[in-house]
Amino acid sequence: MAKKKIGILGSGDVAQTLGNGFLNHGYQIMLGTRDPAKLTDWNEKTGNHAKVGSMEDTARFGEVIVLAVKGLIAEALIKQMAEWLSGKTVIDATNPIADAAPENGVIKFTTDLNQSLMEKLQKVAPAANFVKCFSCVGSYLMVNPIMPGGKPTMFIAGNSEVARNEVSAILELFGWEVADMGKAEAARAIEPLAMLWCIPGFIHNEWTHAFKLLRS
């Protein structure tokens, strides 16, 4: 079975890291950006194997979409792109991080524990199949992480079981153990893991860790 084309909305570290990962695993990809010049050096390093286009072009191109933009702009962007996301799996790597300094190492969110950013995105694009993923680890560990304790755990959630299964297959290819937490409401618990993940970084400059779910 042919691998689906991947459209990555974003041009920052997360987008570039995941772009490399998909390319290395044989996918066709396009990165969407408002400033193509930001991706010139990156694309040259990949051998110019990735396509670069507008956000709209990328949303049209991708059969699976990765949302890799700042949480502050995610809702407005998805509202604009909703028409081209219908029926597609959307891997949501965003976090609702506020534009404020961390307090004792704890980042601030724009949401509360009764609604996640992903749930907001699902409301503005109800025909898309969002799956929360990649939101609780740094970009440099997202693809085939090598950890002394074995495979780390990636927590996912989303309303579509088919979409969750599709994302799980990608995660397994990328070297992760998958913990499927079920429907979209579970993103309320997954997104705050970013707060916990960041604390050792801001306090001790330690950024090379990931979560592991242990089962008896």
C-alpha cells in the first residue's frame, strides 16, 4: 500500500524535524509556510526532496496533515484551512502556551483543565479528524528517539478510532510506544504534560527526557 502524502503546516523546529522523519521513512511531504525563505536552508539539506508551499497548498496536498504551529495561532489557521481538512487525519502537535514567561519553570497555558486546545480546533473544523500527538516532548526526540530505558511513550487522543490507528502506525514507525487515551477530551490531560516536560529544562537545562508509561 502506498504511503499517504503528508502536509505539514508550519516551518519551525517541530515542522522541520517531523519533515525529516517522514522523508527518511519514504513519504512525500510538503511544508506550508507564509515565508518560504525560512525553509531554503533546510530543504537544501534534504536534497530538495520536500515540497514547500503556502498553508492552503499544503492543506490541499496532504492526505494526512501535521499541525506544527504556535498554539496561539492554531485556531485561526485551522478555521481558514477547514475546507481542505475535511475527512483527513490531522496530527495536532500544538500546545496552548501563553505569551508569558515561565513561573519557577512552569509555562503558562491559555486554556484550563476543562477544555483543550485540540477540542477548540475540532470545533472549528468538525469534519477533520484531529489526533493529539507529539505535544509532550521536544522536537529533537520526536523521530526515532534513542533512550536508555527503551522506547518512550507517546500519548494520543482523538475522536476517530481510524485516525488514531493511522497515527499509531506512524508513531511505531518513528520508534515510539503508543498509549491511546481515547476520545478528544483526553487531550485535556495530555497537553499539560508539556508543562511537566519543560520544568527540568527551565530549571536545570535538561531537555533530553521523555515519558514512559509502565504497565504491570
